[in-house]
Amino acid sequence: MSARMSPGGALLRSSRMFSVPKPLPQPGGQAAAIARYASPTATAPYPTHQSITTTESSRALGDWGFKRSLPLRSTTKSSTPVVRIKDIDCFENVTDYTSAADHTLSLQKFHELNLPVTLPGTNRSRLGGIHIGAKSVFEDDGDFTTVKRNGKNEEKRWKFQGPWLAGLTEGEFNAYLRKAVRNKRASFRNFLRKRIASDETSKQRQKSLEAGETAPAALRAGDVTEEQLTEYIRKLRNDRITLYSLVGEFLDLAPLNPPSSLTDFSKSTEKTKRPSLYAEHGPPASHPSGGISYLRTSNFAENHPVYGPQAQHTPVLARIVAPRSGANSAKLGVGGFITDVPQGDTAFNHRAFVGRNNKVAGVVTFDPDIKGGAKAYVSPTSARIDSDGCVQITVGEANEEAQLILKELVGKAKIYNDKTEVEAPAPARRFIRNVHTNNQRPGTSAVGSSKSYGLDS
């Protein structure tokens, strides 16, 4: 039987004040956030503090479960009573808090899109945002953090012990060399000895296999002489790709784009690996999903209460935030996230000819006459989290039939039980009555005789 918990321990366990997690650091630091967004209160690309809410009865009393109550004027009149606590206590004996409605509503809107978070594609920026064959970040072949023995799918690993060198400043790079690299010189030489022994063992076994002889014993790192090590290091200085691969493997550095020179590839003795998914923009700061969605696929059918299963998902009404400007495409706002217009031969990319208007109003130039601003229907297809923590959504052109069904659902169109014009009645046919030449009623039989034929007078 466990010991009885003290009243103080029970209070600490049930207290919200001690259950608030430690906030995440600002993207790039506080100074970088102010310089980038021109305001310390601007919406950050990802949330750094936990969003906290309370019941309606407790909110009316200002009780949010912390050391002191929050003001009623700013918390009871809000339509989204969600706050983020920066400091539970400070020198002024007040609780430093702000509204967390921005990220909370963005999360709710993103869940309504029913989008899975996918892995980034190789050279995605060069393809203009086209995402073909997207895979979920929760697939088994890509959702791992340690290097496997067989080395398969190593290019999909997203967590590393070392930093991404391309994202370090000069001061950070020098500090990393001074603290984490210089004291590992002896370990790196032992690492090279093991690599030399492995390569020599592979060469000897290949020769024995070709000659039909028995395979020799494997070499050990201690069998490598100092002259062999010095000669191997001298060769590495002229083989940038192999040196890059060995240093990255030893320090477990985040991947970089390898040298693209044909001369370097011709001199390389190391087998070129597939480029990492995070080599171009750096690895993510957290799990590639960012915790924003846990769906693995969007392959499901929506069921309409009247029309049954639908072939297309419900489109989303996007706002045209910025029209097209020269070579830059227009920007759309989808669920609180900025994205590009659908790529390819779509209505958003059609050029208007002389005497004809563009198919999507407001995508070419700003039109102040549109009530409520320019909007258009799009169909979200996938989403991903980039290295900066921003959500990147890929959208496509919405199906016209799906748009019509959505408009009927919100009361902007009418399809089902729509009254049509009554058809005119068919013209009446002319009735011709039968004329009988005798006095007998039609349908009766009569027996002929000489009198009926007029022979008897």
C-alpha cells in the first residue's frame, strides 16, 4: 500500500501552476523575431507557450488555476477565452499573460481541412511547389530518429546530434568548433582507422572471391599503421565528397547538399548517397508533423445526406490576400495560412485577353468593388512543416460540382427540389362519333329474311 500523500503534495499535483510546460525558444531568438516581424507581439510562425482555458463558471470569478486571478474585463468579454502565460509572477506582483486565440483558432481551422502532414520533396523549391507522390510523416520508413544498421532510408531521418552548418552564424560555427570538434581529434583518427580496416577487408575478400580462394580474416583498427592513416588523410583532402560524408557521419551532422561539380564526383571514392529531404532547408526543429495533425492520409469519401458519397472533398473558400505581381504568383489565405495559387493550367493562371475578363476576379489586380474582398474556392491537397516551423499548404483547383453542392449547403444555391416550369398540357384529340346506317343498336345480331331484304311487300 502506497504512503498517503501530504496535503501540500496533493495541492502541487492538482495545481495548474506547476503543470505548465517550459516554453519553447523564440524562432531565431527574441531579437530576430522583432527584426523579422517588426513587432514583439506579432504572431509567431509556431506557438511557443501552451494555450490555457478554463470553465465558464471559473472564468466568471477570474479563477484560471494560477497564483492569482486574472482580470474579468479582458477575459470574460472575449469570444475566444484562451490565454498564454508568460510569467506566473513578476516584480510587479502581476501575472503576465496574453491572448492565445491566434494559434488556437489556426489549429481549429487546420483540423477542419482534414489534411495529413507530408514529408518535403527533394528540390521542392525548384519545382514551384508541385508535390507529387506525397508521403505521410508517420510512415514507418521515415518516422525514426536513429541510424539503422542497414542504412536504409537514412535520407529521411529528421533528428541529428550535430547542428545544420548552413544555418549557423560565424560566431555560432566558431563556438561549435571550439567546444565540440577540437577535442575529438583522437576519436576521429580512430574512426578513420576503422574505416580503413573495413575498406581493406572488403578489397581482400573481393580478390579472394575472384581468385576462388578462402576469404582472409577481417582486419582490425589496430592493424592499420600510422603510414596508412597518413596516406588516407592525404587522399581525403582531395576528395571533398568522401571527406564530407565521413565528417558528417562522425559528428552526426544535419545533412547538407553535396558538391554538384562533375569534377568532384569523378574524384570521389565514396558511393554517393541519395540527397536528404532536409539538406536544402535544414532539418525541422521538432517532429515533422509539428503536432498539428496526426492523420496519415486524406483518402476518404465524404457522405452527403442527400446525394450520398462524394467523389470530391468539400472545397474551401480562400481569400485572395495579394494579387499577381509580375512574375510572382498571387497569394491565398486558406484557414489562416498563406499559400500559393494552384499550379498548372488552372483558372488562377489564365491570362485575360483583350475584351475578356479573368476567370477568377481579383487574382490579377486588386478590385475594391468586390463586396467582402476577392475570394475563390480551392481544394487543399496536402500540408507540410518547413524548417522554420511554418505550415505550407498545397491547394488545387476546386471541382465545379463540389462548389455547387457547398453553395447549396450554405444557402447560396438551390439544386434539390428546385421547382421547374410546368409543362403545357398536350392538345386534345378530335373525337369522331360512329354513324350507323340501320336502326339496330350496335353490337346486336339480327337474322336476315325476305322481308328484311324487301322481297315481300
